[in-house]
Amino acid sequence: MKKVLISCFILVSLSGLSQERIDIFTLSGRYGLPSSYNPELPNEANERASLLNLKVPVILSDKTIWFNNFTYTFSMVENGMTFPDSMANPIRLHAFIYQTGLVQKLGEKDAFQILFVPRFMSDLVDPTDGAWQLGAIVLYEHRFSKRFRLRLGAMYTEEKSGPLLVPLVDVNWQISKRWSLTGLFPIYGKLNYHASDALTLGISHFGLITSYELTDLDYAGDYMERTSIDLTAFARVKLFGNWFMEGRFGYALDRNYEQYSENDKIDLRVSVAKFGDARGEPRNFVFEDGPIASLRIVYSLPLPN
């Protein structure tokens, strides 16, 4: 168990938590409060989502770990309306994401990570090989002190819309006894206030672009691109042992489920900047941003001092 905890300590940047713990298992549900379409559409969109995540580090040596991280997500949008057959409605999207690769320590203060990230992104109506997307994550670490560690790198994915490159800044900063800042920016981050051993409060954000193959006969070959920046307040409570419950409530900004033809591409996207985007308007109706709430159950292991 001690070696497993040491592995988790090396991998803490991928957990999004403070320095003291790492989330090994997470199960969560998310609900978007009803949001309006344009004035011509009377009904409102209801968004729901779920997530399952499991991390498994495998020790190869004192300095080398083979890291495995499996994530499944499901997103759904319903509205009770009848849209043209060429539009995906209701929207049901499934993502199977596997991160695997090496975490290598170079010394007391330096390390690097190289992860291969295959993904299967589909509506699962009639899935094909076109749902596979390849990607990679590379991070280089330097630990400035026991209270501050920084990793720099990038993530690359082959989205259905075209290549996506995201520069990454991974921070783990124990600002004081009560306050810490953690996250893999710009994807996710948390400002934590550790009120006690059993209660952590704070502010979090999560923002990521994902795309999915659509395979219904009426629009086979199209893809759905989902974007959202979730800004939430959160509270994490210790239930018993290493089990925690975390509730979040906030707002989804720039939230879009946009349907495009398979030929509508972007030459390159670097984070939110687009180069060579000639896609035009999406083929479906989009709805407004709105409040969101989520609840998650987490199994989190303590890290060694």
C-alpha cells in the first residue's frame, strides 16, 4: 500500500485535488436546469450527465510508474419537441477515454509524464471506427518546494472537427494551512479552503471541448461538438474512511451542443483560438447557458508526507 501511495503522490496533478489526497474512484451525476432555445421554440432544454472515473497506477520501479486512467461520460439533452429528421434530438453522447503511459522521476525535484490517450466518442446508435480519436499528454515537472509544484506541457487530440492543441499548466500550491490551489489549467482547477479534515469548501472550474460521431441514418457522418465552461462553488464532506461526497452548484458558460457535417472542419485549434474555421452555422438549434448542479461520490487515498 505504501508504494501505491507513493505512486499517487507522483500522479497528483491528474487528480485535481490538494496535495494531501488523490481521487482513485469517482462517480458523479450532473443536472443542468432547464434553459431556453430561441424565442421561436417554446420548450426548454434539459441537460443531464454522468461520469465514472478509475485510476490505477502500476509500479515498475522506484522511479517509474505505468499510469492507467479510465473515464466514461454520458451527456443527454431532451426538450420534448420534434425537430427535423436531420437534427439529432434528443442528444445522447457517450465517451470512453483511456489514459495510459509512463510517469518517470528524474530526481528529487524533476519528473515527466508521457500519456497515450485513445478515446471512443459516439452516440452509440450504430457505432463505427470513425468514433475513435487519438491523443496524447506530455508534462514536465519541477518541484520548487514542498508547498509548490509546477508542471508544464500540452495535450493533443484528433477531434472530429480537426486537430486540437491545448497548452497545459499543472499547479499544486499549498498557499497556507487552510488554502490551496490545484488544477490542470485551462481544463480544470480548484481553489480550496480546508475548513477541517472532514470538510473542504471552494470554487472550481471545468472546461473542455469534445466531439462525437453521430450514426443515426438520418444524419450519419455528422458530428456533435460539445463545449462548456462550468464555474461552480463546491463542498466536499468526508463520509467514512476514505469515502467522500462532493456537491457543486454554479453556472455553465458558453455551453453548446453543435451539430456539423463531417466535412465541416477546422484546420487547427489552439485552446479556444481557431485557425481556418469555415464551418458556418451549426445544423441544429442551440440553447442558452444556465445553472448547473452536480453530486459525486469519491474514494480518495491519503498521500504520504
